[in-house]
Amino acid sequence: MDGTIRSLSKAISWRVVATLITAVIVYLLTGELDFAAKVGLADTAVKFGAYFAHERLWNRIRFGRVPAQPDYSI
């Protein structure tokens, strides 16, 4: 299970990448850098919290997990 700090770090790093992608797409569509930056930041504000909550929820679900094997046996 990932810890809270790891989940938070993953959320931040993903949002940086996703914000840049969103801003570039909006800029290519509109040609307006200021508008692209605003849309990118608004997108980040909403999706950051959603991603973090999603990640923490999945940590509670056992689906697809393989139990850890001990490094030794007695």
C-alpha cells in the first residue's frame, strides 16, 4: 500500500504533466496564452483533489493485489 506522502507526490507530478498538456491543447486551439494558462490552472484545481481521492480509495481495494511474501521462512 502506498503511503499518503507517496500518493500526494504522485498526484502532484501527474498534475504538472496534465496541466501542461491541457494548456498546450487550449493554446493550439485558441492561440491565447493567457486563456490557456487559466484553463490549465482551473483544470488542475479540480482534478488534483479528484485524483488524490481516487488514489487513496484504490489503496483500500484489494482487487488485483498479490499478497507480499515474507523475505524469510522459519
